[in-house]
Amino acid sequence: MKRKLKAELIRLGYDNPVLAIQGALECSESAARNKLHGRSELSVPEAVAICKKLIGTVSIDFAELFADDSASGTF
């Protein structure tokens, strides 16, 4: 799971991070859930889209924000 991404989205006021990611990536809810939970990969262009559409200014390191908790440093 990408806990730091989820925490950042909640901190910014998104009540449901999965739905926020779904809207930013224009994908299905299950695809967004799988990306947030690390079941499927999040590409760099998708990470950039999330930052541009949802976060704006990132308050922490980009790689840290999108790191998968189970394998730190990977998207």
C-alpha cells in the first residue's frame, strides 16, 4: 500500500483516496484501488497525473510519496 500517498490525499481533504485517484487517472474504481494498495503498478506518468490533478505542490519527496510500503523506493 502507498500509505504516504493515502495520508497526503486525506490531509488535503480527499475523504476517499481511491475515488480521488480514480478521477485523476480516469480509470475504474478497482484499478485505482489496486494501484493504491500496490496490487498493480503505478507508472511515472500516472504518478505525475496524480500530483498535477490532486496534490499540486508536493510537501514531501516524490519518490517517498509514491513508494510502495512493501518495497521501499519502487512505484
